[in-house]
Amino acid sequence: MTVTELPKIELHLHHEGAAPPAFIRQLAHEKRVDLSGIFKPDGSYDFRGFAHFLEVYEAACEVLKSPEDFRRLTLAILEESAANGVVYSETFLSPDFCGGGDLHAWRDYLNAIQDAADEAERKLGITLRGVVTCVRHFGPEQAKASARCAAETAGDWITGFGMGGNEGVGRQGDFAWAFDCAREAGLRLTTHAGEFGGPDSVREAVRELGVERIGHGVRAIEDPDLVHELADRGVTLEVCPGSNVVLGLYDDFASHPIAKLRDAGVKVSVSTDDPPFFHTTMRREYEMLHKAFGWQAEDFAAINETALSAAFCDEETRARVKKRLEKT
Ligand SMILES: O=c1[nH]cnc2c1ncn2[C@@H]1O[C@H](CO)[C@@H](O)[C@H]1O
């Protein structure tokens, strides 16, 4: 079996960022919204650099306006993930894009998303769990509204809380209220750090927000003491190499620090982030890592084990997914 065929666990996937461009174009057509500016002539998303990527992302979200849109989106995402061998996935869901932070609306969106997830689990054997995510550049007040939505719907499906968005805006600690609120509701925590922010952003995330996972975190490699701290604390990094290469953090897979982090004892997992934006899939990530570092099936099996241990699902679900990993 080639490494690309292995069953996979994905922990870092932005729900809207996983929307196939054809799906967004179709919604734009149905709703008579002109989104032609965000697509290249070949139909893919068109952006230059991180700030512009965030703008295009939010423009695409303009046509995702109802629970039904999110039901269809969820099915489209899970079909694609399942086709790539993913057996368990966590996606970042933002109340900001699902009702604007209103709890009543959020519940409607969530019901539709969960309906689609149940259907995909029955038909495709893929399990989805949701991590409610606030958007850093929308500011701490909006983040509080997201955290309240998360806390009200925390349970065996919404299992985590996190933060994405522009790391250049504010400090991690500015969002402490939202993270405390989520923690008190029993949610597990992750945040984006060490992607565009340097090692200090990772330190802040771990120490000030008390997260157990970090989205990206790869720039920790610039500080050996921090690498030790992450290994000692057992923090799991949700690493998205293909995304980092497209956004210009590293020239290519071979120069990406994932292998060095792993060799230093840091727990690493592999994800796609916003796959259609970054022209990637889980299969491609595995293939590129295999080519760059010679990783074999046993290396990917270990990575999937790490990812499953760090997954925010309950133990019954973890045991069920473990069987799917072992089947092959
Ligand atoms: O690669 C990324 N780095 C940082 N933030 C991101 C990335 N992809 C998406 N988002 C951010 O996450 C929010 C909700 O999921 C999106 O609004 C976007 O701002």
C-alpha cells in the first residue's frame, strides 16, 4: 500500500476554507451574487499573500448565508475528506459566519451541520466533530459571543474552542475571557500561533490561554527552549505544511520544520488547513512528506496515533475511530 492510501486523522480544517470553489460559484449563481473577482480563470481561488487570502475567504463566506447552505457545504467537505482516506476530522466552525454570533441562529446552523455529518458518517464512514472558532481580527468582543455560543452547545459534538485569523492583531491574552468561558464549559482548547507570529506567540498561547493544541506552531523551531517546552508539556501541533508553503513561510516541503519538530520530541499531526485555497488534499500532504523526508507507512501511522490521542472527541468515539485506523 502506498502511504497516500492510509486512513487519516485530520485535526485542523477550516469549515468555510474547505469549500470547493465550484460549490461557492454555484451558490453565488443561485443567489445572483457576483463573486467573479475571487476566482482565477481556471476556477481556483485567486489571492496573493495572507492578508488577501483572508479577504477572499470572507468574500466566499458572503454566499454561505443559511443553515441549508452549511448542510450542503458540510456534505461537500466530508465527501472530499472521505475520498482522501480521512476517517476522523475536526473542523473549525465560526458562529461569526453562522448567524453572526446570535445563539438562536447558531443552534439552527449547528443542527444542519450535524445532520449532514450524521449522513456522511452513515454513508462514508467518516466522523466529524466541531471546534468553535473565534476570528482574531474580529476582536475580543466578537470572540466572547463565539465563546458563549460554544459554551451553550458544548457536548459530545462541539468538543473544542479555538481561534483563527490574523495573528498580527492584538495579543493572545486579549482573548482570555473567551477561552476561560469555553474551558469552564468543558471544552478543549487550541489556537493559531507560530504561523505568522514568532515563537513568543506560541509561548503566549500555551501560558496565557492554556491551550493543549496549537494551530500551526511551526515557528517554535526558531527557539530551542520553546521546542523543549512544547515537548515537555506534550502540546500537539496541528501542522499544515502545504498551507505554509503556499503562504510563503517556507520555500518547499523539504525546508519545512515538521521533521525537525518531530525529531525533537514535539507531538505533530498533519492537516490541510484550507485545502482548495492551497491546492492540496490529505493525500497530497502525505505524498509530499514522503518525498521530502522519506516517511513511510509506520511514520504516518505514528502521526495518526498522535492526532487521535489529541482529538477532542470522547473516549468511546476515539476507540471506534482507532478500530478504523487499525483495519488497514
Ligand atoms: O491558515 C490560516 N491561518 C490563520 N487563520 C486562518 C487560516 N485559514 C483560515 N483562517 C481564519 O479562520 C477563520 C475561521 O475558521 C477564518 O475566518 C479565517 O480568518
